Amino acid sequence: MPTISKQDKLITLINVFTVQPDQQQKVVDLLLEATEKTMKHLPGFISASIHKSVDGVRVVNYAQWRSREDFEAMRNKPEAQQHMKPLMEITTFDFHLYEVIDTVEV
Amino acid sequence: MPTISKQDKLITLINVFTVQPDQQQKVVDLLLEATEKTMKHLPGFISASIHKSVDGVRVVNYAQWRSREDFEAMRNKPEAQQHMKPLMEITTFDFHLYEVIDTVEV
């Protein structure tokens, strides 16, 4: 299971997709396909966790990469861009790279 | 460390705060204070992980609750609302509740 930790010094991609409820499952399927076929085989990929909002209007990909350089190298690959094309036709998205600052648990 | 798993059947709150870069650390501090002082003591709280975007314009709280009911009960508590007030003065935010659909790891 992916773990969240500030000690790991990973870079986290959080990509928030805004979707029509009737397209939410399609966006999930496209992201899982992109991850299984391409992302997980690229250098520096650690994990991807796909989330569906209960209200139907968002999908979030919470993904961990070893470094920013690995993430940028992925973005420049034609096969990664190919996976994004059908997503861009049915969603808008807001992605940023993050550091984990702290985690609090009971 | 918080773990991400579809088996756990937790509810995940992903709250994306849009911030001015010079307020980013302040937002992180307010969220950590709210979590330590109030959230972690409420029934059903599992974890909160605070993330800062590298570009300075986002803060994300990735939090896990036992159930949607526990999350809603928290939102109705005056002390939780009290913590949100200063955040609302310096940020806008977009929060939704999510289910984990799948995780992929190398």
C-alpha cells in the first residue's frame, strides 16, 4: 500500500480532474490504463492512487515519484502524452507537484 | 504513516486550498494547528497529511475519516468551524469526499 511520509522525500503529484458525473468512471478507467500500461514502467514511478469523489464531479490522481526530474521526464514522453489526449477531451484538470510537510495520526 | 488502500473503506477528504505564495506557510500552520488541537481528538479521525505545492500556490489537506457521518459530525462542531474562519480569510478552497478506487505500485 502507498504510504504518506515526509521522511521519504518523494515528490507527490496531485491531479484534480473536474468531470461530468456520467464521465467519472471513464476518467478513472483511462487513468488506470495509463498507469498500468505506461507510468508504472517508467523510471522513478513509485505509486498512483485513483480516487472518485462521492458527489461525482471530481477524480483525483495522488501519485508519488522519486524526484521532480523523473516526473518531468515522464511528461516529455510521447506515450505519456498519448494517454492524456482522451482525458483532455472530457475533463479539465489542475495538477501541481507537492512535498509532504507533515502527517498527523491518532 | 498514513496508508492509502481501497480495502480500508475509509472516506478521504481532499481539500485543495488556493493560496498566495507568501501565505502558503501560514495556511500550513493553521491546518496543522486545527488538526493537532481539534480534529485528531474527534471520533472517526484517522489521519491528516498536509502538502505544500512546489510552485507556492496550493496547499492540500489529504485526510482520512472512518466514515462520512464522522466527517459531517466534525463539520457541525463550533470548534471546527472556528478553525476554518482564519483560513477562509486568506484562501479559497475546493473540498470533496472521495473513495479510493485503486492503487498501483511498482
